[in-house]
Amino acid sequence: MTLNLPIALDAMGGDKAPEAVVHGARIALKYFPDLRYIFYGDEAAIAPLVHRHKLEDRSVIYHTDVAISSQERPSVAIRKGKASSMRLMLDAVAKGEASACVSSGNTGAFMAMAKLVLKTLPGILRPAITATIPARTRPVVLLDMGANIDCTADYLVQFALMGDAYAKAVLGIDTPTVGLLNVGEEEMKGHDELKLAHQMLRGITGSLAYHGFVEGNDILEGTTDVVVTDGFTGNVALKTAEGASRLFYGTVKQAIESSVWAKMGYLLARGAIKMALRRFDPRKHNGAILLGLNGVAIKSHGGADAKSFANAIKVAATMVQQNINQRITVELARHPISAPALPVAASV
Amino acid sequence: MTLNLPIALDAMGGDKAPEAVVHGARIALKYFPDLRYIFYGDEAAIAPLVHRHKLEDRSVIYHTDVAISSQERPSVAIRKGKASSMRLMLDAVAKGEASACVSSGNTGAFMAMAKLVLKTLPGILRPAITATIPARTRPVVLLDMGANIDCTADYLVQFALMGDAYAKAVLGIDTPTVGLLNVGEEEMKGHDELKLAHQMLRGITGSLAYHGFVEGNDILEGTTDVVVTDGFTGNVALKTAEGASRLFYGTVKQAIESSVWAKMGYLLARGAIKMALRRFDPRKHNGAILLGLNGVAIKSHGGADAKSFANAIKVAATMVQQNINQRITVELARHPISAPALPVAASV
């Protein structure tokens, strides 16, 4: 695909920067051969890597020696990090010098800075961290993954519209189904805001395929293409699912290693098992979007390696190519939030 | 273990009643050989089963033909279900005719009825659904699993004390560690009530080993013996973990069946894998406790088979044998809730 717009990259963010960042930029050319890059960070460290990965003719390096550490509080990062690689990268997007940016750095700082620098899209109340995770039969879009601890019905309705637009644009699904995460009807009733959001979403006709409430087990079952929830629940659900997969995998692995017969059996079965599990490789799903911002900002995992970072760049480029923010704006303008916003404790 | 107290059983609750209930009662004698039973339900259906499973000399049958359906709303169940098997079973516990009761029936109805009939223990603000789930290295006690959608700091602190008492009494852990479920510190700050509960728990010294905040992935990692959360998050987390395990298991199974070599390999490895996964058999973990009630009421899974139901009876008998409710009362009296309770929407 031809896309020769420049992508700004934080070459100081994450455990494996700058190597994973520059190498990842190289790998991303597989998906978008004409991408250009602006690297922000330590020029002396970046330049040889850019040379090694043959990116000179498509790269610019902006030197800075200010990095936002992973422990930095968002408020401090904003106040003291004006010359940081993360901030300069966001400024480039705000000024139109870059079309999108990607960082594996401190999530809280990145979110707070991105909100301050890029602002939200017209009509958006709150941006949401949006991730794509592999479910049984297809990828599922999950939001909010942690930007907003408390969510009013209005936020949730907007998340549904944003998730819908994202699934259409990035995953190429014509009519994505959207579910609202709740607990079993037979056991209890759900938060008031959740019930209100449910009613509001039921009222949106035409463009949105609202499925209704879904439960925790529906997320990975792939019952709907999009699952909407508040940032607290989304964060816990995602981390619990990761923990469950790790536990299951670890248990089976240990069992196999404990017996000679099992080891031999595994030698025969492993090709098929590896192939089946390939789809769940977290590197293929790296790149969470701060959806709702007036600009494309992608959060890559802090431990991302080159292959993983390349995927985050791919997400960034796809967002630009598909004009996702414009689509969200159009979608939101069609469904202005009419219910009064209830007071909710601010987050981040 | 000798325990010849009578346990009341709902022989009309769940998909497999009465067969799974009576057969389960037989199996439970493996753990407590001297248990006695009071069955509530259709005598014509129960009597032959009691005969078949040789339980005549230790059983009484109370006939009723009123069952609470799984779709019944809790409020309707309370109003119209006064002669139901579920209600009569709870009445028996309240009157002291039975030491504990177990039902695989409608969760919402059971919880509402149990609260009405048994009342809460002195000082308890809200009962919590408490389950034991298998984590990497040990079982973990998780509460609340869905009784209370919204939780004040007070509720959470009481859940921590109840979970602690439960882990000591039922799991036999001398000094259980207790974690409070939250999202990554570096990303955001958590609910105000959560932060307040954290402070209150930090202030409890001596008997409680409060670990601090834990995240979703810590639940199945077994970072702490007890994980405390609100009923909404707990319900979503548990169901998400179940969904993740099912997805992983299904993917591996399908991969093995897709190739002849993999099938042969599995024949060799399957003994070791099955042995390793045995610990995660949900039937071994059936039986959620409505903790905080003035009486022992155990909720068994709606789809429980005989083996599964036997485990729920085992949990009930252990609760009685270990005097768990008295221990909770003592524990709570030592740590009276001092912070003012904030207004929270009622649930159930």
C-alpha cells in the first residue's frame, strides 16, 4: 500500500528502545513500503541503527536527551517533560509535521500528554484506550482498556460509536456488532449508568448494530465484534484473560516436560499446536489506540520487541490511511449525545 | 471426619435435579461419612433415588411441588415462593433444623431469599458471594463474585476480613495474604472508594496480612490467597478467566484433531496433560458461599453434576465444622468499621 506520510516514533520509550523502535520501523515497511519516519531521541544511538536498517533515505532524527521514565507521574511528565522524546513526537503530530505517532513509553504520561497536546475530536467527551484482541473466531475490539475509571452512560455510548467506526475502518467489518459488558441478568441488575447506556444504544438505529449486554465469557468467545466497558473493568478483564492464558499454557508445558512419553508426544503434536496458537501471539496485536483524540497516537507495549513495534506502526498507518478520525467525527455528529451528563469523578 | 448434623438440600434446583442432588449427597459421604440429609422437593422422584443410593437411614424427605424457575425474578420468588423447595430449605436452617443448605437453583432468588430468611451476621453490612478458584500454585479465594454491584470502602474492608477468616478456616492457611483488585498504578488512580479501602486496610494491624493492590493477572497467578473486589468486577473477571481457559483449551484440542501426527502425539502426552489439568476441574471447585449470612447457604452451579454437587456439600459441611460464621463475627468485632458509609446504589 502506498502511504508516504511521516510517522513520528518515540525512540526513548519502552524497555527495548531504541533498537526495537528502529528495527520495528524497518519491519513495518513490509505492510506500508513507502512510510517515512521521524525518530525522537538520542541521535548518537539512533543514527547507527538507522544506517544498519537502511532507513537513511526515509528518516529524520530529532535529537533530545530527555526521556520520560516509566515511573514518572503524568502530572510531572507534563510539567517537566516539554523537551522529552514523547512530547516532541506529539507536538509533531499537532503541528502536522507527522501524520501519526507511536510510543512504547509510560502509558499514563502518554495519555495525559496526548490529551493535552492533540485535544479530543469535536464532540468527544473522553478518549478511550482501544485494543484488538484475538477471540475464538475473529479479533474483537475492546474499549476502554483503562483511560477512564468511572464512565457515564454518555461516555459508554460514545465508546460504542467509536468502536464501531474503528471496527469498520481498521478491521474492515461492514456491520460490526457491538456489546455492552455487564453481569448475568439473572443475578443482578448492573450499574444505573450501564442501564442508561443500554437504553440509549437501543435507540440508535440504522448504522449501529447494537447487540445488547454481553458477559465476561463473551469477550473471548467473540460474541460481538466490539465490547464496550469502563476503563476499570476493561483493564481487569484484559489482565485476567492474559493471566488465565499464561496459567493454562504454563500448566500444559510443565506437564509435557515432566514425562518422557509426553515429551515425545509433544514433538509430534507441536507443529499443529504452534500453528493454532500463532493467532494469539501478543506481538500480532500490539498497538492500542487512544481513540477519540484529534490525531493518531498509538501506545505500544512497554516490553515490545521489533516485530511487536512494527505492528503498532502498522496500526498507526492504517488509522491514517482509513481516515478513522474523520469517520468517528461524522458518526458522532449523526448521534449527538442528548442525555444529560452525570457528574463522575475525573480520572487520569 | 465425624459430622452428623443435617444438611438441607434443594432437590429442585439446577438442570440435573433431583438425580445429581441425591447422588451428590451419596458421594459427599466420602468426605463426611456421618452427614444426614433433608431433601426438599418432589417426594415421588426423590424417594427411589434415596433408596438407590442407600441413603434411607440418614435422610428425611420434605415434599413440595413448588420450584423456583431459573428465570424467576428475585422479588417474585420471595413473594410467591414461600412453599418452594429453596425457601423451605432456608427456613430449616433459620429454625435450626438443618446446619447448612445447598442449592443449584436460581442465584438471584437464592441470594435474596437467603438474605431475607437468614439475615446477616452481627455487624455485617453486605454478604458477598465467595468462590475458591485454582491459581498457579494454590487455590485463591475471590469475593465478591456478584452480590454487590457497587461497593463502598466499608463493604470492601469487611469482604477482606471475611475472606481472611474463610481462608484460615476452610483452606487452613495460617496467615492468608489479602489483595485489593485495582488497575495499574502507573496508568491511573482507581476509584475513590478503593483508595479509601486501601487506607483502611493498611491501618488494620496484627491479624490481617494485607498485601495491597493487585491486578487482574495476579488473580490466577496466586499473588495473594484472597482477592477482594466489588461484585461487578469480580463477576466479569471470573467469567473472562473461564472464557480464556475455554478458548485456549478449544484451540489446542482443535489443532490436535486436525493432524494425524498431532493426534498420535497427543495419545502419548495426554496422561500427563490430563493429570496436570485435573486440578482445574471446575467440579472440584463447585460451591460458592454467601458469606456474611447468619447461617450457612451454599450456591452450587446450575449445571452441577453429582460429583460437582458433592463438592458443594463438602464446602457446606466444612463451613459448619470450622465454625466459620462465629470466626467472622469475632474478627469483625475486633475491627469495627469506623469510616462513615457513603451512599451507594442498592443491589439485588
